[in-house]
Amino acid sequence: MGDEGRVLSIPRVDMASPAAAVQLASGLSEIGFVQLDNHGTSPAAAQSLRSACDSFFALPDDHKQLTVNPDPLANRGWRSRGSEALRYSLGEASPPDLFESFNCGHDNRVAVVDPEPLISATRWPDAVPELRSAAQAWLSEMEQLSQRLDALVAECIGLDLIAMSNRGPDTMACIDYRPGPGGVEMTVDGQQRMGAHTDYTTFTILLADAVPGLQIVGADGAWVDVIAEPGSLLMNVGDLLAMLTNDLWPSTLHRVVPMSAGAAANRRSVAYFHYPNLDVVVEPLSSFVDDGRPSRYGPVSVEAHLRSKLGAPKNYAPATSGSTVAQRSV
């Protein structure tokens, strides 16, 4: 459990309410993290994806290996347990993380001419053909929900995110956490199932099992546990939205702890990472800058930020792009 043994009560946003934008702004300014209720996504689509992912992760490693894209910037296909350490994205060294994932994206956004590794085609597994259809169905659900959230965010910050996010490098990570044979999860000092990091996104939408494991840094700077309610989705601010709001909406620092720290033996999640288009340049909006809160960030393109952050954990090298956690302590 968290350092204080606390389970955090997450601010809620009722997506069916006329007050959704107000609820969103209030919740995100508090901790950068909200629970989405009445979000309108299909429970059947979520269950189909979870079932297909279970089948994929049960495959022998040599079958999963066939989906790997070796380019560290591609972020597509299987990522084996221990193949990255996300704390490097904060510029800090750490042991390898104890999760595996299958990453995919919107294949209709892949360029035929001048291919871009950040928007690569997915290598789907022949051994689990149902994963492709289930993942594409959930990707479609997430694309529609992201557009609704973009509209709410635009209402709050005065920037048309929909117009600048129609060809972004959106990615979905299907993540599996489980112990080794015999239910044992061996760790070394400082090792996590997923190391502390912020997301590199505008925002992230998370479908997660309602079990312990996920921790975020609360408003008081301490780690606290977050457990999703069944049927709900979680949303957190990413680096790019934190930059746009000059940290008024903080990019949520989060991690997934091992069993020895209170996590459930088996845990699954599906994270949808939503971005503006790669050529968009992000910096604090003038409405969030004044004499009492000077600009904390210089301009950076989405592509430059993402290239630095994505490559670092896989190459075990500190990221060079700016951190959004400098104003906070843990």
C-alpha cells in the first residue's frame, strides 16, 4: 500500500452531466487525476479486449517475440518484462520494470510516404487473431472518448485540441503484471512493477482491474493508492497538458508497486495515450502565465518531447526533454 496506507478518493467526472467541464477542471487542478463515470464506452468491448490480452500474454515468448518492432521509438508490439525502466524518463536510473505489454495504435494514421516511427503499423499476432479485432474496437472507443474529452478540455483552457489532434501518435498499451512460477515475484532494491513516471501525453485514459497496485503522488506529495471502481475509467494529465496549463493541472507522477508493497498478484490494465499531432508546438498558454506564476516551460514540439521520453526507458539512458515534476517532491 502507499506510504500512509491510504487509498485515495479520486475526483469524479460525470460525462453525462452538463457540469462535466467544471468537474473536470476542478479534479485535474487538484491532483491531475480523475475518475470518469457514465463515459459511454462498451463493457462488452472492454471484456473482449481483456480476454484477448489474456490469451496473448499466455503465449510462449517466442510467439510474442514475432510482434516486436525493434525501433525503440516505434512503441508497437510486445515489450517483454524487464525490457525498459520508466524512471529513466524522469532522468533517473532504476532497475528494470516488472511488466510486459502489447502496444498498438491506429493503423490508418500510418504514413505511406515518409514513414514516421512514432506512428508505426502494428505487428499483430497470428496466434491470437482475436486480439486485432478486439484492440481495434477499443481503439475506436478511445478515439471517440478522447474527442469528447478534448472538447471539455478546450472549454476549460480555451484551446481547440480537436483541431490539432486528428493525426496524433495515439498509442494503446495492454499491460500485464503477474508473478513468476509459483506465485513468486522477486525484486531488487528500488525495483517496481512499473517505475515512477509521468505520461508524455495530453492525457491518458486507463482501464484497470479493481485491485491494488497503482500509486500516485497526492496533493501532499506522498504516495497514495488508487483503485479503480468496476466499470469506471481513470484519466490523468500528461506532460503536454501540464505544459499548456503551466502546471495548474499537474502531470500525475505514478507507479505500480510489486506484491511486496501490497499489489495484487495478478493485475491488468489498458492505457490509451492521447497526443496532439507531432508538429504541434507546446508551451504555456498566456492565460496561465502572470507575474505570480511565470512560465515554467519553453516551447517544444510534440515530436521532440516524445522522442526523448520514449527512447530513454528502453535505452536505459536519462531523458533529455524537460521534466514536469520539478515543482513537486516525493
